[in-house]
Amino acid sequence: MTETYLPPRQPPVPPWTSYPNQNYLPPLPPKRNRLRRNTVALVAAATLAAGGIGGAVGALLGGDDAAPATAVPTATTSSATTPIDVSSVVAKVAKSVVQVNVRTANAEGLGSGVIVSADGRVLTNNHVVAGAEQVTVTLSDGRELPATVEGTDPASDLAVIQVQGVSGLTPATFGDSGDVHVGDEVIAIGSPGGLQGTVTTGIVSALDREVNVPAEERQQSPFAQQGNSGANTVSYRAIQTDASINQGNSGGPLFDSDGQVIGINSAIYSPVSGPDGSAGSVGIGFAIPSDNAKQVLDQL
């Protein structure tokens, strides 16, 4: 009896996602396409729309008439055995979260941001404002105000913008991401799909997770600092969470149970994507640790 040799079946190549922009497309992965341990292929959690940039990614939904959040004097903190009083935490921090609206030469986009000073400094992701020709910020009370990009750090995917003509805003309090533990409850607030003030909850799924996202094209951002490397990817160690994060959440804060910012939501892993490149949450989101963000803020 003659045996017939059959070659081993090759595993299917997983779909790779990237920024929703033709300029962010990474090179094709090698044929041995395996994700390294603790390394994932990601899509930025920002929203882009309009002609000329690889099609629309996510829907920019208008007519969002949600009432602004109302702050309360105190918020109930929780221990490891007590669930978060989400409504109290949100009431405490909602005024510190903004929507960042961006217009480039041939596209419109949006992300989220967190207020870091009473006079209107806002921290967001670099990929939200890269190449921006016009930036506006929508506050929690519905006011839409012009803003300028004050500084960017593409290597960490963080940027600082300045809202014009404001004072008395409510800055967020930054916590120590080094004190975060797997299993801690967290709250994400942002503008997924343009739905400003969306609140989602979850836990910290993992720490020190190595993630790689395609680097934005340096020459497209006139605000980039000098001295950044020309690498094709941005890599950092992230906080992983199962709190729902979608495109439009980029740059928004991840809060702990005390209402302190412990991360900046920046990317999601999506094993599937739509025909236009859009991707949704599957419970695997990533945030830049607050300790990294504080260092960049000091530099900028």
C-alpha cells in the first residue's frame, strides 16, 4: 500500500488592522504570520470620515443632544470588595472629558481628550491631531471652541492641545498607574462614533502589555517635535481593559474607582473589520499608562 504525503495544513492568516488612513498602512506581514507573545496588531480608537482617506471609518453621528453631566460635591470610593458607584464617579469626572474634532486637508475626524488645566490644556492622542489644519473641542456642556496643537510626542502617541478663550474648567486628577492591579474596576469616557460622553465600565485585564501601532507620517504633522525617530511603528507597554473602547474613544481617559486617570485610551484589537476598514470593540482595549502620560506632559 502506497502512502500519500500530505503537507501540514497552514494556519489561517489573521486579519491585520491599522489606522483608518492610507498613510498608516503597515507593510505586509511575513508569511509566518504569528502574533508575538504579549504583542497584538491594533487599530487606533479614532474616527475618520470624508473622501480621499481610505473611505469612512465609523459613523460620525450628529444630533447628539445628551445633557451635560452635573458635578456633585463628593464621590463614593470603593475597595477591592465593593463595586464602584459608577454614577457618583461619572458625576465627579464627566466635566473633565471633551470631544476633539479635527479637520485635515481632505478629511474630518474626531477623538476624545481629557482636561489637564483650568485654562484649557487638553491631553489626547497624537494620532487624533496628526496633520490637523483645524481643531475644535466640544466641552461637556456643549460649547464648541477652537483649539491649537501645542505639542506632540509621536513616539508615545500623545499630544497636548490648547482650547482658546476659556477659564475655570475642571481638570482631571491623574493617579499612579504603578498602583493598578489586574482585576481593578475601571471606567472609560469618550466619544465613540461621535456619541459624546459615552460611559463604559470593565476591569483591568492585563498590565505591561506590549502593543505596536503604525506610526503616523511625521511630515504630515507640522506640530511634531524635533528629534523623533522615523520608525514605522509606535510601541509602548499598555494597560489592557475589557471596558468597551471604540473608534472615537482615542485620547479619552480611563478612570479608576476613585475617579483618577490611570490611562489614556488609545487602541483596540479587532480580529475582524468591515469592508471600509472599520472595527468595533471585542473587549480588548489598550490605554497608555498615566505615569507615561505625566512624563510627556512635563516634557511638553
